[in-house]
Amino acid sequence: MSLMSRLWAPNATDDLARRAAAVLSDMATAPSGELAALLSDPPRVTPSSLVFVTEQPSMLGMSAAQLPFLRPDPPADPAAEPDSAGDDDEIPELFCPGPVRDDPALGEEVNERLVEWAEQVGIYAGRSDHLRSCGFGRLIMLTHPGTDDPDRLLAATKVVVAEWAADDYYLDEADVGADPRRTAARFGLLYGVVDPVPLPHRYEHELRRHIEEDPISKAFRSGMEHLARYTTVTQMARFQHQMAILFTTLDQNASWRVTGERPAVWEYLMHRHHNSYLPPMILIDAVAGYELPPQEFYDPRVRSAFTMAGMANVLLNDLHSMSKEADDDISLPIALMEQEGCSRRQAVKRTVEIHNELMKRFVAEAAALSLVGSPMLRRFFAETWAWCGGSREWHATSRRYHSDKDTDVNAA
């Protein structure tokens, strides 16, 4: 469901929605925001026995079973009887940390600069107060504790809001021209802005005019120009690649709406693997002022761990917004109810369980890979964990999902 539709939707009042929100906002049982605190002391090894990925990339991925780190819960036996406990089962605690850093003044500064920029490029025209109330500057402050530079944080906030706005303008919000039948064509043009196309000279002016007239294209061009101050060539290429993935999955969402098809749970999970929080998370090292080397970042085991964290964290979005979804929207709880016959309570319980499985697998993989990786890889995994904790806090307190009263209660 779109950003502005959620802002105008009535707050959920049913008991299940309150229970889901309580699970997400209860930090009393949250694991430490410092990833290292979850890991036992590593086994004794001599420096010569460590294989670093810069030397032998094929050796990255030493089996986690060799290490005394936290391991995920064992997978369910597919031959076992289905869960018969029903709606009386307690929803499990969420395996996700709280924020490492919460600086309200810094978040507010970034947020105000973001709203001013949005007015300049023309996104959410006339709705600045609603955009301000979402607190996207606070989101980026919470999720990137590696820097307190408001300009670095603003660069990330701009492109993140451009991503959300693209979803609204091209897919969700009919009052600003969204039409699922045109979504794929419009994202095709937008990617030509994200990864600039060198047109023949006689047609360049038409592309420039399109960018000036289309608020989303203008927002991406402006945001990426700002982001380029803080990214290497490789980091910008990563961002562009992740945008291509995101646009493809939004096209997939549009096709479901046009055809009326509903995805199976496994299809939806594949969709969420790519339509996840990886687009903002891809900037973790760039915002913090370093670069994870490509041979580590793109190693299949590193990519697998990183994408598990991204998918797990976006399931918090699914839980928070499940009671405000439009009829043609889809989320993991909705897919579980439609495709597997779960009750609403069972769907929430199973969504939390899937989230927890993914997060525990991320910790286990991060532990194993950190032992044989570079110091920057260890830092990257620690900051990925911190990103998830900041995102959890934002989801629990943002007015995107809660009224002022709800926010005050959650913050207490």
C-alpha cells in the first residue's frame, strides 16, 4: 500500500493489529544492537590458517557448523503434522535488535532538509506535512549510526524517498497518475535516468524535458547527484543494479493487480526477497564512509546473508501495514491467509516465525563469514544488524503507521 494512502487510512483498532504492533514495539526482549554481543568467543586460530577473500575468494564461506556461533532454529520437518495449536498460540518474540543510536535532533534536521528538497523537485506537491510526519529523516538517522553528518544522511534519505515516491506515482496513487497498466513502461524510462542513457544528440533535449516534467525522474536525478558525492564508482553501480531489481519486482506487483492473480506464498517470498529493504541498505558502507570490496560484497555467501536481512526486515512492514492494505494489495500475512488457509492470528504468528528464521540465519552466516573475511566485512555485517534495529524502531514509532497517541505509547 502506498505511502500517502497509509497516512490517510484509519488506524487499525482490531485486537490482532494491536498485538502485532506490540510484538514489534516491545524492545524488552530485543537482542543486543551490537552484533558481536550475540557471538561467543571465536575458536583459537593462527593467522596463517585464515583465508581472506581478497586472496582466495573461493574459500569464503567456511561452514558455520565449524564455529560455535548462534545457529538458526532447525527447519520444520515437512512430513510432520501441521500446526494444530490454532489461534490460541502465542505470537513469538521478535528476533531483531533495537536502535544503536537515536538522536532526535539529528533526525529532525535531516527530515526538514528532505521536505524542503521534495518541494523543490515536485514530489508530493501540496502534501509536505504528510511527508514530514513520516519521519524519513529519522529512519535514515536510526539505520545509519556510522555517521552523524546530516548531509551524508540526507543524500541517502533523498534516494530512499525517491524510491517510495516511484511506487506511489507509478503504481499506487491514481490521483497523481498511477496506472498499473503503464507501470512497466514508466519504470523502463525511469531506469534510463537511474543508469543514464547516452541518446543521439537530436533526441537529448526530449529526455531532458521528460526529466524536468516528471517529478520522479527529477527526484532520482537530483538525489543521485547528491549521493555521488559520497559513493565510489562501484558503490553507485551497486545502487543502480539494485534499482533495476526493485523496478522489476514493482512491475511484477503491477501485473498481479492488472490480471487479478494472487501469488502463492513461495512466489510472494521470492518477490519480497527482491522487493525488500535492500535499496536503502545497499548504502550502508557508503553512508558510513568506507567501501566493502566488491569481491566480498558480491560473494554469493555474503549476498545471501545480506539479502536475508533485507527480506526479514521488510516483513516488519508487512506486519505493521496488514490492517491498512487495499483490497488488491498483497503482504505475507495476506498470502498466508489466502493460500494456506491461515487465520489472521496464525498468519501473524507465522510471519514472525519466518522473520526470526531469516534473522537467525543471517547472524549465523555473518558469524562464519566474519571469521574469514576482512575487517570491513565484519563492520558491514555489524552495521547491517544495526540497520535492522533502527528500522524496527522507526516502524514502531513512525506516524506512517501510528497516530500521535500510538507513537507516544510505543515510545514509552
